Amino acid sequence: MSAGGRRWPYTIALAAVAIAFVLPMLWLFSVSLKTKAGVYGFPPQWVPDDASLDNYAFVLARTEVPWYLLNSFKVALAATAATLLLGVPAAFVLSREDVRGRASLLTALLALQMVSPIVLLVPIYGLIGGLGLLDSHAGLVVVYAAVQLPFTIVVLKNFFDALPTSLLEAARLDGASRPRVLWRVALPLLGPGLGATATFNLAWYWAEFALALVLLDSQGHFTIPVGLFSFQSGYETEWQLVAAASFIGLVPVIATFVLLQRFFVSGLTAGAVKG
């Protein structure tokens, strides 16, 4: 069987996965172009006859969605920066230094990744309340960084493991201190790994709902997932407006993956191979 013949099952499987992800987005976009009557029309139309961008204009001009987007940008960027700032040196130490109890630390980090933050909502709420950071973006950033730090450390450690040991040892022999080896020698080689990790974290922070819902009370502090939840009414929900706001919230995530896809793909490849 030719190479092309052996690949077609994988191509079909990948196409099926792609369709499973893309179809809901296309349907969401379709709903966002409909009128209220069109949303409940039967049979449902993928391309509505009365397609219009009026829902987008209404959402952007007459709702709090622009503020929700701004809040999400601030929280996601600050949380990603904090996570990397703490995760990079921790991963470097676990990868390149002879730390006592390193195996136990790595096991603990892996175990923490399997604990959903949902089960920790009550203690998290109490801790953040004790710090006086409830209903604040600072409190949300602290929680986000803490929740994603184990994942970030484990992933970045694999990238540090893949760096040439001889290069780092040469820097040490030349008199470079450990911090200098990290920031001047190792970190510039870690571009793909940082890009992949930052992309994962940004997407998670942007889409996170439960923690933000519990820790934020003021509408002016809502991130985009919580803001979209507030669109729903107990009596009647304007689903065409919810769809338009939801699609607007998807655009930054899609744009981030498009812009960082080179680092994302090369980062995944580099992290899979140890030097």
C-alpha cells in the first residue's frame, strides 16, 4: 500500500474532528445573524434570508460586552505573565538543579493537575476573602496563576530538559551564575515552549467561568464568560444577541491561535523530544 493510501484513515479522522469543532462555531455565527423570529423559525436555516449585522451593532453599542472584553484582556494577560514569571524559574530548577525531593515535587505537581478548581471553590473563596481581594481582578489573577502554575511548571520543565546540557554547562564554566544561565542562555532558546504554554494559559484564562462567577460580584468587573451568562433571563433570552456576543468573545481566542500557531506547533514538537 502506498504512503498516501496509508494516510487516508488519519485524514478522515482529522477531518471529522475538525468538523466537530467548526460546525458549532458556524451555527453560532448563523444564529448571530438572525432576527428574534428567525431564531425560532422552522426548519432552521444555516444562511438566514434576512441575515444582518444588527445584533453585533447592538451588542457592541448598547451592552457591557466591550467592558467584559477589556476585563478579560486584562485578567488573561496579567495571569499569563504572573504564571510564566513564577513557572519559568521553578521549571528550570526542577529540570537542571539537584533539588532534594525533586521526584516528590514532580509527583505532587502532576497530582495537582488532576484536581479540578471547582472542588476547591469554597476554600479559594475563603482565602481570597481573607486577603480582601473578593470582587477584584487582582484576586482573580492570583487564583488563576495558582491554579495553572503546576501545569506550567511541568510543561516548561520538559522544554528545559530538551535543551543541550553542554551549552548550559559551558555557560557555567565561563562564570555565569544560575540566574544568568537561566535568563541569558536558556530562556532565549525556549521561545517555542513559552509560546505554546502562554497560548494554552491564555485560552484557559479567557474561557474560565466558574471561578470568575464566584469571585466577581460587580457587573463592571465581569469577564466575558460571566458577562455572557448575565445575558440570560429567567423569562425570555434574546438568543440572537447571546450568539453575537459569544462569537465576539471567540474572536480574540481564534486570533491568538492564528498569530501564535507557529510557536504553538513548534513548541509541541520541541517539547516531545529530549536532548
